[in-house]
Amino acid sequence: MTLPARRQPASAVSFAVTAEAHLDDVYGYLVYLTRDRTLAEDLAAETFEKALKLWRRFDPRRASARTWLCQIARTTALDWFRAEERRRRREQAVARSDVAAGDMPEGLSPELEAALAALSAGEREVIALRILLELDGDEAARVLGISPTAVSTRLSRALKKLEERMTVHV
Amino acid sequence: MSEHLLDQIRAAKPVAPDTLRERVRTQAAALPARRPLLSRLTQRRFLVALPMTLVVGLLAAGVIAKLPQESSSDTAVAVGAATTATAEASRGRESLPAQSAPFQNSDSVAIAPTPGRLQRVDAELRLRVEGLDELSNATKRAMRVAQSLGGYVASVQYDAPARGVGGANLVLRVPSARFQTAIAQLSALGTILGQRIGIEDLQTSANDLTDQIVDTQRLIAQLRRQLASTSLVDEERAVLQARLAEARRRLADLQTALRGTRAEGALATVQVSLTTEAITPAAEKEGRLDRLGEILAWEGTALLYALVLVGPFVLLGILVWLALRLRRRSEETRLLERA
């Protein structure tokens, strides 16, 4: 009789291996969230820096490494959004974003890129998590800090909006 | 939403640039800090630690309950010039036969008046005797003890009903010098249920009174010499005579007080309570279990108090945490809407 395989504790798995495995996921998620590849690169680096510090706290029984990294990435991005908002407020440049419009991933059709760019960051991030990273409802809910039902609703609305935008462009 | 569009999104998944990959590899080469102690307390460890804590708590309660109960008879408290010693017999001692528990063999044998010093001594003895006949005998013997030691019976109450519990209460005065003998003989009259001994030093106040008497006597002698002088005018003589009369009154008062203090120290008061009430044997057996239960009850009470005290703060903390979380979420949503 063989015992069921136990999940290895975080310390047993190399951080470098985990980072390598999920680097594209984190970067892709941040590109969708920020619409800025350069910014996404910086935020991804910051995310992994934070993750390394917290690595010993990571418990694979609570969430997968990808989910955990996406949670850190989201917090990092939100911190950046907050800092940006404060900066914009100080400069009194209301409603002006420095993020270049249309700086979306390469390989998308211009219509889809424009439609995605027209969505809010909240809508894009749910598409990134569920479609791009193919996280299941529970994992996405964990990253976003909401219920799986709310994730479904948010995704449904985002896709509907995206479809509408596509129709307009077509 | 068409599957074609979704496939397009999936196919165009961004790939991390090499510069980022290199940065992350460099970061990963660094060694992370040691995990904090609290974060190492996993759910599984907690499930082991909790029952162990409970077991340790129960063991501690058991050990405390098993420790010999500190009898107050072992305690002699000295405060200033006064010494009070209380000896309350434990339940365990109740089962001792009268002959095996004389005062000399008890824990409080060291508690005795200091020879050569004036001390107020008093004691209470609670004894159990077998039946009404024994009660009558013990009462008579207690009275004889007082008289044989040169003391007397200050009061006696004897109650021997046809049915029920009989009892006698005696107040005996015995010379302080023979106090220990009196206690030893009286303790042998029955099974000791309880005892209390009180000793208060009177020597200091007696010395003070003596000093004041000597001073007053000197004053009187001095006033007499002054009054013997022929050169005094009438007014001066009247003043001196008034002072002399006052000093004599004071001397009389001081001498009375000194006599009273000496009388207090000369005789010790011993109250003896005799009863025929039976001792329940279950009491001794239940003692330790009762104590264990009592300690557990105290632990529970302390825990309840802690909960009552801390509970509102915890609740408030949770509410604040929820409010902050809600606020943070709405702020995040707003940020993502704008971004």
C-alpha cells in the first residue's frame, strides 16, 4: 500500500523554479491590468522581490503558487495606482492618465486591442485571470478577494462589454 | 463572446522580456530571511498544541490540588510588637484520635508566650467528643485543668439535649506562664477540630507606662520641694499646688493602667468549644477531588472574566477590521475603474 503523495512545503521547492514557471503569467496579468508593458515589467520585478521576502510564508495548501503570486502582483499594482492617483492629484491633472493607450500585448487584432483598452482595469484583470491565465473561478476569486459568483458576474459583464466594443469597431 | 476572440486572447499571451527574466533570476539567487515563529504555527501544529495545552493545564491543576494544603497553623505573623498565630485544623486531622493529637505534637507547638515578657495570650480550641457522657466528663475536666493550673473558669455554657448535637463552651483564664500546659491538657480532651492562638506583646506599653510613672513621680518630688520654699508668694504657691494635684491624678491613672496591663498579661484566655457532632468520613475522601474541581472552576472563572473583559475589544477590533476591509475594497474598485 502506498501513501498518497504529500504536497511539498514551500521551503522544499525552489523559489527560482517557481518564479521561472509563473513569470509569464504574472507579467501577462500585469500587462492587462496596466495596459503598459514597461510598467508591467517593473511591477513584475517588484512582485517577485516581495514574493521572495514572503516565500517562507507561502503555504501551498492554501493556494497555488500562481494564485499567490497573482495576489502579490495585484497588491503591487494597486499600490502603484494609488501612488499615481496621489501624484496626479498633486499635479492637478484630473482624469489624465500617463499610461499610454493601446500598449496592450502584441499579437492581438487592432479591433480587439482597442476594445480591451476601452475596458476598465477591473474588467481587464478578470479577463486576464480567467481567459489568459485560465485560473478557475475559485482561484480568480482568491486573487480578487471576492466570491466565485462575483467573479463569474464580473467576467460575464466584461466579455459582454468587450463584444459590444468589437461590434462597434467592426 | 465568440470562442475565436478568446483563443486570440490566449494566443497573444504576453511573454516576459529577457531583461525581466534576468532581474527575477538575480533576485531569486538571494536567500530569504527565516520564517517568523507565528507563521510557522500551522493548523496541524495548532491542533497538536491545543490539546497539549489543555492537558498541561489539567495536570497543573492536579499538581496544585495534590500539594499539601498550607495550614494556617504553620503561619505565625509578627507585626510590630504583636504576634498572632492561627491554627485551623485541616479536615485530615479530624480523623486523628484525641490521644494522638495533643497540643505538644501539633504544628503550633512553637507558638508560645515568650518567657520574661509581658504578653496578652488567648486561644480557641474546638474539640469533638464521643457522646453526651464524654461531653459532660470533658467539660468537668476542662474546668479542673483551669483550677489545677492556678486559673479559673470565667464562663461555661453546657448544652446536652436528649436528641441531636450536644455542646459546651468554656472560657478559662490560666496563668500565662502555664499556658502551654493548659493547651496540652485541654487538647487531650477530644479530637481537635480547630485551634487558634493569639499572642500580643504588652511589654513595650508596660515599659512606657513605667517610664511615665517615674517621670511623674520626679515631677511630684520637684513640686513638693518648690512648695517647701518660704519665699513663694500666694499666687505662685496656688499654681504649684494645682500642678501638684494634676500630677498626682496623672500618677494614679498611670498606676491603674500599669496594673491593668500586667493583669492582662498575667492570665491567658482559653476558649474551649466541645461538640458531639459527628464527622462525615466522606469529607476527607472528597477533599482532593473537591479541590481539583475548585481549581478547575477558578480557572474557568478566570477564563470567563478574561473573555468578558477582552470580548468587547475583540468585537470592536473585528468591526474596525471589516470596515477597513470594505473601505479598501471600494477604493480598489474605484482605482481599477479609473485605470
